[in-house]
Amino acid sequence: MRKRCFIGGTGIILASRLLLPLSGINGSTLGLYPYDRFDEPDICAECHIDISSQYSQSLMSQCFTHMWDEIEYFELALPHSQKEPKVAEVEAGCNGCHAPLAYLAGDIPPKRPAEGTRANESVSCDICHTMTGFEGDTPFNFNYAHEPGDTKQGVRKGTESPGHLIKVNPFLNTAELCGVCHNEKDPFGQWVKATHLEWKDGPYAKAGITCQDCHLPAAPGKSDPEDGIEHPDVRQHLFHGAHDTGKLLGSIEVRIHPNMTNAAPGDEVKLTAVVINAKAGHMIPSGSAEERVVWIHVEAVDADGRRHHLPVDRKGFDGEAFTIASSTEMAYQDIGEIQDIPEFQGLKRDGSVPDGDRIFRLPYLDPQGRMTIAQWNTAGFGPDYRLAPLEAVTEGYTWKLSEDMPEGPVIVRATVWYSRLIDSVAQFLAVPAAEYEPVKISEHATTFTIVQH
Ligand code: HEC
Ligand code: HEC
Ligand code: HEC
Ligand code: HEC
Ligand code: HEC
């Protein structure tokens, strides 16, 4: 059924608002608005057909229902919040961003996704399009402000809708709208998510290129094929990020070169890889950096077809060991404490990343200084060895050629891999394979030739 009549008499909206408390539980927005103050996305889908279809394929519509989110909240964060007073706030807090309708309704903890409550709407159309701004100076930890009802916040002047009123609000086109959820401070006061702050410090913010420009790119068309006006720049609601292989491909570029074109057996050849964050407006990895593993693997094939894995050269900075894969290092012991597993030794810190490969990461450390994927249990960090926007770093590979290297060409290939979740953790928690299977996001090969002395 199309053409819902809006009941938006301003008088009705104001009268109903007066009956509401001025703030929710403890002065926050927790419990401020019952579920029925927000429209369901299905209503918007009657008219905004393409936008709704794009959005429903994105993670923004699945923040609460997506399987790994369900596992992490219900099997780690929620039990932890109930036994450890220091992190008690996350019982409600996770939902401020992942199930904002449940948070605003005070329905905490929400029921599991299978129960089909409105928590499942995740970050719905109405959560963004009734958001008027945020409290304070810095957007973070769901410090949003809403005016739910029949007025939708937009940015175009002079458009009209048969479904709702429109309020022109430039806030919608700012990166701060995204920052209310894409910056997170945990119970230890650590910035465990800072995508908006990283962007703000970087070259794209200076150039005026926002989150919307890359994640809701503008294309010609109509946002409502029946009643909408044709515009040159309709926002495509893609929200494609680390879960979109196309978005990941080429986000890091790699080139590799040798320091000599001919080498003899026994020589020392130095290869240098240049690794660039060529495409993202923030760090790679950003956001859920505690879960992502991004690494470079360099392998050579000699004229006899033998393979030689080249480990990265040490640079010597503090905490560098966290950035070089090791199959013997264990981490994530806090999972055992949260789940009451006696004698839990932890899981492989780097999963199945080959020994000696460089990992671009920010290690999140629990109160005991061990690496954790529980971002709410992060008391400090190791070295930030991620790639900033448009930053290039070099990685060296010094290779002492053996005396039996065959004459002929040696092909050296550098590949960059991206895994959304450390596989050791994923397998332990039975997270589906699609969440951790590595994606090859970039590669380049170079050659040199082995000649006799
Ligand atoms: C009955 C059809 C209909 C329904 C239902 C509907 N819209 Fe719209 N909406 C429109 C039309 C038509 C426009 C104007 C489009 C244009 O001409 O650019 C519009 C415009 C908008 C705009 C753009 C405002 C601006 O000018 O920047 C936003 C945002 C919006 N709608 C959000 C929503 C949301 C959220 C919902 C569901 C809660 C919704 N709409 C439901 C028809 C509808
Ligand atoms: C109300 C909170 C909220 C707001 C506002 C918000 N997001 Fe998100 N966003 C999330 C959550 C939660 C996720 C994680 C989805 C999941 O569970 O994997 C997410 C996921 C994403 C992803 C997908 C990441 C991936 O791994 O594929 C992108 C891209 C994204 N958001 C971009 C944006 C942009 C751009 C804006 C601003 C226009 C924005 N978000 C505003 C909460 C929000
Ligand atoms: C210049 C284009 C560009 C801009 C600007 C940009 N992004 Fe991204 N974003 C990307 C690319 C490319 C990726 C994929 C690489 C990756 O996952 O890091 C990405 C990934 C993401 C992810 C998934 C990151 C991860 O590692 O899990 C999120 C979330 C996200 N962006 C949100 C935002 C938000 C919020 C802003 C604004 C504060 C923003 N982006 C600005 C290009 C951009
Ligand atoms: C994470 C926040 C977010 C969510 C969720 C979201 N939008 Fe938007 N939407 C935006 C932003 C930012 C813009 C760009 C500013 C503007 O034009 O209002 C936008 C623009 C629009 C526009 C105007 C398009 C144009 O360029 O003419 C419409 C219509 C719209 N959204 C409808 C929807 C509908 C329907 C849904 C759910 C299916 C939805 N939005 C979900 C943030 C969001
Ligand atoms: C301030 C907002 C915010 C809070 C609070 C928050 N998250 Fe998130 N969460 C996000 C955003 C945004 C993303 C997407 C980041 C990205 O892709 O880089 C995300 C991503 C995730 C992911 C990864 C999803 C994926 O597909 O890779 C999981 C799991 C998750 N959050 C669980 C939780 C749990 C559990 C809590 C509470 C302890 C929590 N989050 C608290 C905003 C938040």
C-alpha cells in the first residue's frame, strides 16, 4: 500500500511531546522514546524504493542481527557486563549504536534477534532522518539528539513529500552525524573506535570530502520514482565498508622492487615494498580495528620453481613484536575469564597469518596488558601501526641468497590480505567463515636474475 497519509499536524506532535519526560534514565537518552515514536523502514520503502533496497543490503540495517554481532553481545559483552562492575555500562551501551531503537525505548537488554523485536531494525532510516544533532563538542558514544515524528531531516531546499514533512538540516551532510556512532570511548576512557576523529585529522577533511561522499556517493536520479524530482546528486545508501570486497579491493596498494637487477648466489638482495592507504578517508583498518587483520606477505619463486617466503625486516620501534606474525604468541585470554573457562590459555594471537609477515594493526590491550578483541575491556594500546589516509610506508626484505640458487629469473610477489576477524577467535566462537576468510586486496610482482660470479 503506497501513499500513507501523514498525520503530521504540528499541534499533535507538540502535544504528545509535552507528555514525555524531558530526559531518559539518569539524564541520558536511554528510555526516552518508546519504539512506536519511530517509523519502520518498511514504510519508507514504499516510496524510496532504491535507497531502501541499497540500505537493506548494507550492514547498517543489520547492526543488531548480523550473526557476529549477536555472538559478541550475547556471549561476551552481556555476561561480562553482568559480572564485572567496571564494564556494567555496556549492557545498555552497545545498543546505543547497534540497536538504537531498543536503547531509546529502554528495552535493555534487547531480546535475541530471533524474537523479532524492533531492536532488529538496527540503525533504521528514522534513526538518521529524525536526528537533529548531538550533545557536546565531540560526537561519540551515541550522544545523538532526536525529534521523532512526521518531520524527516534532510538537506535539500524546495522538495516536498506526500509521506512526511521535511526539515532542512545541514547536520545531515556532516561527518559528525556518522561520528556519534563511529567514535567510541570505552569504560576505561580509551578511544576504541575513532573513524571520525581519524578522518578529521586527515587530508580528506581538509579537502572537504566527507564520509557521505565515499559511503553514500551521489548519482543522478529520483529518490522516489513516482513523486520525486530528478536531481543530479541523489545519495546512494550503500554504506559499503569492510564487508564489501569491492570496497576493500585496492584500498591498500602495494609495489615491490629489488635493489639490483642481477645477483649471484650468496649475495644479499634487498627488496622494498611500498604500501599505501590509497582509498580510505581514515586509518586502514579503522573502527573495529581490534578484530581486523591486515597483512603483507612476500614470497619468491626461483628458476627451479622453489618457493621462498621472505620475513619482513625489523624496524626496531617499541612494541614492534605485535606487528610481526608469530604462531607461538597467545592472546585473548580474557575470553576465558568472561566465559568461565578454567585453565584457558588463550588463542593464537595472529591466527593463521604466516610467521614473519608484517601486520598493520593497533593492538588493543586488556587491563592485564594482553591483546583483546573485547574493545570494551581495553585499558591501553600497543603501537599504532596502521596506514593513515594517503600514507605510504616501506617494508624491507633482506634476503641472503643460498649458494645453490639456480641461474635464471626470480619472481618476487607481494600480496596484501584483509581478514575481518582474527580466524583463531572466529573459529573458537563459531562465527561463520564469511566473517574471517581473508580477501586479497592488492598484489604486485617484481623480478631479478641470478647470474654466476
Ligand atoms: C508516500 C511516499 C513517501 C514515504 C512513505 C516516505 N517518503 Fe521520504 N520523500 C518522498 C518524496 C516524494 C520526497 C521528495 C523527493 C525529491 O523530490 O527529491 C521525499 C524526501 C525525503 C527526504 C529528503 C529530504 C531532503 O529534501 O533532503 C528524506 C530524508 C526522506 N524523504 C526520508 C524518508 C524516510 C526516513 C521515510 C520513512 C520514515 C520516508 N521518507 C517515507 C516520499 C516519501
Ligand atoms: C546510530 C549509529 C550509527 C550512525 C549514526 C552511523 N553508523 Fe555506520 N554503523 C553503525 C554500526 C553499529 C555499524 C556496524 C555494523 C555491524 O554490526 O557490523 C556500522 C557500520 C557501518 C559501515 C559498514 C562497515 C563494514 O564493516 O562494512 C559503514 C561503511 C558505515 N557504518 C558508515 C556510516 C556513515 C558514512 C555514517 C554517516 C552518514 C554512519 N555510518 C552513521 C552505527 C552507525
Ligand atoms: C576517501 C573516501 C573515504 C572517506 C572520506 C571515508 N571512507 Fe570509510 N572507507 C573507505 C574505504 C575505501 C574503506 C574500505 C577499507 C577499510 O575497510 O578500511 C572504508 C571503510 C570504512 C569502514 C569499515 C572500516 C573497518 O576497518 O572496519 C567504516 C566503518 C567507514 N569506512 C566509515 C567511515 C566514516 C564514518 C567516515 C567519515 C568519518 C568515512 N568512512 C570516510 C573510504 C572512505
Ligand atoms: C546512517 C544514517 C542514514 C540512514 C540509516 C539512512 N539515511 Fe538517508 N540519508 C543520510 C544522509 C547523511 C543523507 C544525505 C543528506 C540528505 O540528503 O538528507 C541521506 C539522504 C537521504 C535522502 C535524500 C536523497 C537525495 O539525495 O535526494 C532520502 C530520500 C533518504 N536519505 C531516505 C532514507 C531511507 C528511506 C532510509 C532507510 C531505507 C535511509 N535514508 C537511511 C543518512 C542516512
Ligand atoms: C559508539 C557506538 C558503538 C558502541 C557503543 C558499540 N559499537 Fe560495535 N560497532 C560500532 C560501529 C560503528 C561498528 C562498525 C565499525 C567498523 O566496521 O569499522 C561496530 C562494529 C562492531 C562489531 C563488528 C561487526 C563486524 O561485522 O565486523 C561487533 C561484533 C560489535 N561492534 C559489537 C559491539 C559490542 C558487543 C558492543 C558493546 C560492548 C559494541 N559493539 C559497542 C559502533 C559501536
